Amino acid sequence: MSVSYHFLASERDHQLVTTWFAALEYETTMKELQDGTWLYFRAMATEPLPDSEHINQETTPLVWISNPKKRSDKLWTDAEVCFTATPLKSQFPELNKISMQFAKWLKQFDLVFSRKENVTREWNYYLEGGIRNFSKKWYALPDAMAALQKGRYFVHHRANDAVLDTVVKALRLRGYDFDTNYPVLPQPARSGPWPLER
């Protein structure tokens, strides 16, 4: 399986993540899309990258960084960093080290949910739509933590319309107003990255 890290972030927090990757001393090609950013660690590849429609994400040194989105003033999505190679460690040992370094970097932020560690449960109330099922731990980056403290709710960035409808109905019962046409974003397309400039 791919190695993924899920965390709570705002659009400004997202810049902290991309800056962290940009500071790495590895040759990468970056492609920004509407839903996120692809990073291709070209120095780790043993063969030239094929055309986008032929890229095998499981055998290519790629990292996907999803963009957090504001669904409404009170409802945000999470963010994700995914190392797509499977298995990661045996194929790309250096990329696996980067994965572990990123995990360590995340630990400097507030841990707001954990299945195993003793973490205050006060933030569970704001993690909606089954978001807690996607990861054993959830860290909140600075802006997202401030948002939690102000009563903002978070759903998973791949939450479909049915999940969002359920969440919005629940929040309306709690007294929050939502426009009938609250923002429903297209689902991220991760079937293939992009035609990279090489």
C-alpha cells in the first residue's frame, strides 16, 4: 500500500507543507493542479518518465500533496501527503527516508486525534463525516488548530455528496446556517499525474 499522512490544514498551512518539500536537497519536478501538487523525484528514477497516461504510480517516485479546501466558513476539508510507490521502502529507500522525515516533522504540531494515544477528546466533535476512519492519528497545523478552537468542522477531502449532505444536515441541527447550494467540490482525480516537462 502507498504511505499516506492525513492532517488538518488551511490553505495557508498548505504552504508550510510545500515549503518543507521544496527545501529537500533532491531533484524534483513539481506540477500544481487544482486539487493539489504532484512531486516527481526524478533523480531516484531508474528509467525516463513515460507519458502521463502510462505512468504507474506504484513504481514511480511520486508524492501527491492534496489541497485543503473551505467548503463553507464552518466546514473545511483535511489535507493529505501520499507517497504513491508500493512498496515504498524496497523500491525507493531515499524516498522512504523522506516519508519518515515528514512524519517526524508533522509531530511538532498539535495531535488532535489518536486511536491509541491518550489525547483529549474535545476535538472529536469537530471531525465529521467519518474522517477519523482514514488515519490512526490526526495532527492540526497552526491555522487549522486555530480554526478548531473557533469551532470549525473538518471532513475528509474525498467526502462524496451523500456524506456532505449528512454532515450539513447535522450541523444545521446544531444551529449553523448553510446555503442550500453549499460548495460541493469535484473529487480529486489521481488516476494519473501530468505530462511532465523533462
